[in-house]
Amino acid sequence: MDIKAKIDELVKKIKGDKGLTEKFAKEPVKTVEGLLGVDLPEEQAKPLIDGIKAKLNLDNVGDIAGKLGGLFGKK
């Protein structure tokens, strides 16, 4: 499994669905397992979830930076 590609795929799904975003925030392991359709062992679930969380946070930082730039007339 290409972890990076899988993280990107899951981040896109999670960001595209507000309910899924909320579910992931509350129960990340269960949410990811549901999206993948498999039960993951802890050693596989943790890095995947950590990668998704990091990517979601980086994307949120980028969105915030873009909005702040707009306040100062920059884009």
C-alpha cells in the first residue's frame, strides 16, 4: 500500500464531508477503518492517522494564511 497516496485520498474524503470531518475528530481509528473497509492493527493505524492529522492541519494552516493574506490585500 502506498501510504502517502492513501493519506491524500483519505484527507480528500474527510475534508469533503463535514460529518466525516467531525467523526474523524472524535474517532479517527474507527473512521479510517470504515473508509478503508478493514480493521487495522495498531502499528498500521497510528502512522496513517498521524499522517492524516498532519495533512489536515497543514491544509488548515494554508487556508488560514490565505484568508489572512486577503485581509492585507495579498493573495
